[in-house]
Amino acid sequence: TLQPPREDDIEELLLQIMSDEFEVVLEDDSSAAVSKDIVKLFRSVCTGDGTLVKELEAQAERIKGKTPQYEVGAGSGSDWEDEDDEDGESGSEDGEGEGDVPQLLDRSGGGGREEPEVDEDGFTKVKKGRR
């Protein structure tokens, strides 16, 4: 008889695939739930019981076309970078922006940084910092 796979082996394989193929680290323990479902489905199919398969197919039909809900976790301080946007430009090129970016720093002058001083050779002069 065919031995069912162990849940922890399946979970480890899922985590490895997500990391290698998608460069994603799952932090919500969803891999444990998915591996349990895979083993349960494996056992169901091996016994010839197709009810679990039919339930999953029906569930897939119910949610077909619905937009998945997810949480964006890449914020300041993350090491996420957009590899598709290597030319240094951000945003879409067809003019469809997401609105104006809020101004976080007061750039209206008065106590701000001075312009760097460049000598005749094109080098920027380094000034002693304030401490």
C-alpha cells in the first residue's frame, strides 16, 4: 500500500518552493493548514472517496472571479525591491498614477539643507557635520 506523506514534510516542501520560486516567506502558518489539507486529500483519493475532491471543486467554483483579500506587508525598512522596475522610474508609464505622493518633509526652505558646493573640477566639497 502507498504510505501517505507526512504533514511536516509537505509543509517543509511548500515553504521551500515559496521561498525558491517566489522569494516569499510565509509568516502566517498557512503552510501548516495547506499541508494538512493536502494529506487529507491524498488519503481521501487513495481510499476512492471523491467527496472531498467534489467539495473543493465546489468551493473553487463559488470563489471563482472574486478578488482575493490580502495584506500588503512591504513597508519602510523592508528589503523589498521591484525587480521589474530596474530603470529607476516608478509608477506607470501611461499616466495612470495613484494620486499625488504626500510631502513628508518641509522643503519650503528656512533651516533646511544647503545646496552642495561643487568646485571647478566637479567634486563636491565635504563640509564638517553638526553634532
